[in-house]
Amino acid sequence: MKPIHHKIVFQPSGRAGTVPAGISVLEAARRLGAGIEATCGGQGTCGKCVVYIESGTFSKYDVISNLDHVSPPHEAERRILEHRALPAYARLACMARVTGDLLVTVPPESQSQKQVVRKSANHRNIALDPAVRIVTLHLSVPNREDGSDRERVLAALAQQAGVTGGVFDYRALRALPDALRAGEGEITATLWNEKVVIHVQPGDESWPLGLAVDIGSTTLAAYLCDLRTGALLTTVSAMNPQVTYGDDIMSRISYAITQPGGRSRLHTLVVAAINELARQAVEGVGRAVEDVADLTLVGNSVMHHLLLDLDPGSLGQLPFLPVIRDAIDVRASDLGLQVNPGARAHVLPLEAGFVGADNVGVLLAEQPHRQDAVTLIIDVGTNGEIVLGNRQRLLCTSAATGPALEGAQITHGMRAAPGAIERVRIDPETLEARFKVIGQASWSDALPPEQLQARGICGSGIIEAVAELLTAGIISESGRFNKALATPRLIRVNGRPAYVIAEAAQTALESPIVITQSDVRAIQLAKAAIYVGARFLMQEFGVAAVDRIVLAGAFGSVIDKERAMIIGMIPDCDLDQVISVGNAAGDGARIALLNREKRREAVHLARWTQHVTPSAEGEFQEQFVAALALPHAYDPFPHLAAALRRSKAMPAASEEAEGAECVPH
């Protein structure tokens, strides 16, 4: 029997087409290219994929649409919709299944906006020693004693460039006859690791290019470099298209192992995105993708496995072992990367289950193992990666922060896109709020409401909002709202207190943007995971305080460090010693691209760095609960401070200084 199909139209994008009966509205949107947020990957838990099912006859689209043309809501979906007080025609796109023709409206808060990607490169002094270089060879007229064209070229490499023991990549061997004829005895050979001829061209050609790629869970960044000079030619970035199938890494693991063809689809998506970035990068400097002869890539453990098309299932269950954790060199073409046919792709090693190649890139860039100062490095994201140490010892761990800092699980949360509130200030006297929106140069109090058009609040804005609510006395150290305050900013949403950040007239939603009690709790959970992870490393290292804190990653670069400390996301430290370094993982990938010795150093660092996990479930739970308070309830490791006092005979004044760390700011 021929399968039944129905017509579906998405507005305001206008995307339309026919889809098989029974698929979800979310899957229909994916197939037709209509962007709908689905931060849980379509599991029905985040509540971000709200759509409106229109009813009526729409002759323009030749569609008769009504609520009966989707499956009825299950109890779990009904609870989410009722909790958010949404109208009867609202549905979760991941839960509603198509049973007839439909016209679907995707409201602004559910639309996938183009994210603002903050992954620019930092200036780094990198000693130049790339894995790829070129040699121009002048070959004499062939004779019978030469044996073969391949032997002639290898002999010339030995005589003219001092390269002995060379071998040919098969693709370069196929191109050799044409290159010799066209160059009339002069060719340019591209060598990888001083031994392998990966490309031949006639005549004296320009130096090849290299591409360093940081594969983040949410965003991708590619850095195009000249392998002769080391110059950074251009940086390009984009959203990771895998976000359609889940924002957090556990959702992607689930999709990869439970959906037919899921892993292959996620692999294909990220490879296609890298190919597009490569194309954009080379076109921007007037070159061709065939000029890219070497690549280095970093990413967290799940992104690493999906890039290599490896089964990530073992990462999703104890003991969280990867398929491979060593560095790996593969032909770029074997991954589907459309660059020079002979190009190699070098993927940096993993440190442990959820501490990936991106963190190794951070170590290459920040070099904590070459410093005396005890440095805490936090790469903030949906899976926080934390490193502590100095030249004597390095420790690492991961923190399951969840997607709250990306906007998921937050009532009006969204990614860092135009229209997102990224800065918040609350006057402690009047309790009035002002904010700054991505895409607007001025704060809200300097602009008329109709110019603001706020759509939601992103991670940096959420952190600032919670810190400001705390310092203004609107919430207590426990995170609960002070119901006794008299201000119109305090309202009730579904019977629970909430604070109005942006009034309805200031938004594109025609309703206020608020921070609710559940939003505060989500941030408490996320910041507690990072804080406890850092403190466990400090306990293992044997220090009660750190000399320096480095906030890495695109998100880390925009966090207000003072407010992050106010809520207890990071341990107390001299604010002058808390720095943001931007996308250090991408910088590390670029360092490895330009210096092959750094690739060997990365392998050493990945194995030398000790992975630390909480020693006891009960102990972790106790410390985690303590860290939920704002900033935190007490020093989670009093026995550590006592041990240090015993071992170092610290005077009473030092004891008082230590205790001050836990006093609310």
C-alpha cells in the first residue's frame, strides 16, 4: 500500500511540503528546513519546541488545518503546556504527530536564530614547524636506468632536499605523470611528516594552506593558516547543525545509538558543515579548497567520536570509556572532508571519558604545565571541562552543567542570538532592571521600548540576572524569592514568584521576559556542578585556594567574572587574577597545525594529566548540596583546610583568611 502523506506549511518561514503521516511536527520541520529549537533532541523534556497549530481553510496554501490533524497530547506534554499556561492550540513539535494537512506557526521564542559565534582567534607566538611543507624539484631527462617516474622523484627528493626513505600516497602517484609532463621536469611535491608525498603539481607552486577546526557542541570555528608563514588568514564560524538533534552531548549519544542511521546522520552533518567552512575560508582569501593540505581538529569526546563516525555509546554508560583516546591521523577524504585529495587530518587525543581533545587544545594554548602558579582552567559549556595544576602536576575532571547555560531549561532562555538579553543590572534601591540586548549598542534605559524587541535571555544574561537578584536582596542565599518585597517587578507565574527583566512592551513576544524560581534553581544546579568539580580538584591537589583562574571557551569569554564569583560558580580568587581567554581550544588546534612538535606534546599532556572523579557518591552529594547555595553554604572541604594547617602549622590569621572565602559576597 502506498504510504499516506500530508501537506504541512510552516510560518513565518513559509517552508512547505508533504511529509509521511505519523512523523512528528519537529521531524517535518527538519525535513523541510524550518528551524525549530529542540534543545533536548526531541525527547519531550525541554519544552522549547512550542508551535501553534492553526485552524481553518487556508486557500493560499491549499490547506485545511485544525487541531484534529495532529495526535492528541500525552500526559507529560499536557503537564508542560499547562505549567507554561499556553493556549489550547499550542503543542510541542517533538510530541505532536502529523495525521492531516497542517499550517503551523513557529513563535519567535521557538525559532532557531542564527547564533552569535564568539570564537575569534587570539594572538599567539607559535614556533613554525608544520607537518606539511613543499619542495620544488628539478628532474633531468629520464633514461632507462631511472627505473620509474616514482623512483626519479624519490631520488630527486634525496639529492635536492635531503629527504630519504620517502613514500608516495596513492593519490599523488596517480597525479604524477601529468605533473611531470606539464611541468617539463619541474614539479612541486607536498610532503607530510617529511616522508609521504601527498600531492604533486607542475612547476613552482605556492605553499599550501592548513585548517584548524574546533568542533563545539553548539558552534564550529575554523582557522585558515598559511603553512609557510604561520599567518592566520581568516576565521569562519557557524552553528553546529547537530543541535537540531539535541543541544547536550547525552542527547546526541542517545540519538546516535537509538535512531536508525542516527550516528551516520550526525557524522554527515558535521562533516558537511566543516566542508562549508573550508569553502568559505579559502574563497575569502582567493584560494581553492584543494590548497588545504593539512587539518587539525579538536572537540569534546562525543564530537570527536561523531567526527570519526565511531560509536559513542560507551561514553554514555559506566565506565564512560571512549573507543579510542590516542591522537589519530587519517586521510581527510576518508572522513568525507573535501580538501586536497592527499591531505591528512590530525585529531588531537582525548584525556578521559568526558574530557576531550578540545581540553587538550586548551592545555597547549594556556601551558599550565610550564608555570609555577596553581592555575584553575574552566572551559564552560554544556559539559564543563576543568583543569587544575602547574608544572608539577595537572588534574582534570568534567562537570555535567547541562544546557541551562545555553538557555535550555530556562523559561525565556535562548542561545546567544540577536534579541537575546546578555547583560542585566538591577538597582538595589528601586529594584528596577535594565538590560542590554545582543544587536543593540545601548542599554534598555537609553532606548524606546519599540527598539528593544528582546526575544529571550542567553547564558551570560542569566548568570548576571541571578547575581543581581541576589545582591539586590530579591532572592536569598537559598535561591528563594523574597515575597515581602513591594515592587511591580515581582509577579507570579503559574502560582510561583518570578521577576520581570523586560516588560511586555520591550519584547518581541508581546509578553514580559521573566526569571522564575525554577530558572534560579537551574542556574544553581549548573554552577554547583562547576564549583564542586573545581573544589574536588583542589582537594586532590592539596590547596585551599588557587593563584589564577582562566575562563575558556566562547561562553567563558563573555561571562562577567565578578558575578560568576558572586553566585559561587568559581572559587574565590583575586579578581585581577581571573581572566577570560576566549576560544583556547581553537588556539590549541591552530598551534598543533603549525607545529608538529606540539602534536607530540599534546599526546604527552593527555596521558600525563590525571583524571579525577569524586571518591564517594555520598561525599559528592553532600558537597553538591552545599554548593547549591548562593554563593555556597560553607567550605565543602573543611578537612582539607585542617590537614593543611597541620602540615604547614598555619597561624590563626591564616585560618581567619581561609574562613572568609565562604562568607557570602
